[in-house]
Amino acid sequence: MIESTFTHAKKGVGGPTTHHIRTILKNLAGINVVASDIVEVAPQYDHGEITSLAAASVAQDIICLMAYTNESNNQST
């Protein structure tokens, strides 16, 4: 769960920031990621679109990580 300071969540105090999550994902390059999930983005409560933008950024990083892994696997064969 992303730190609630950066979202409209009422829970999650002390969680990682979006920056920390994205840094971790970038450091996973080369690991065979086959699935991922983003849970509970509620646009009706996200008036500033902060949570939606955070989820979209993390989703983009995950897709790039999966594509990078797939490309690396194809080049090694």
C-alpha cells in the first residue's frame, strides 16, 4: 500500500512512497516477472487524481519491466 500522504487513503501510514515503489521495480530488471496486480484505485474518492496517477505510473513501470524481461529472454535464445 502506498503511503497515505500521497493518496486519498485513510490507511497505509508508513508505507512506501510512489518513488520507492518505482525504484524497486526499476531494480528488478532481468527478473522474470509474469504477473502483477494493482488493487483498489477508487476514482470517485480521488478528486485530485493523485492515486490514479500513481497507479498508472506503477502500471507503466511494471509493463516496461515485463517487456524488458521478455526482450532479454528472446535475445538470449
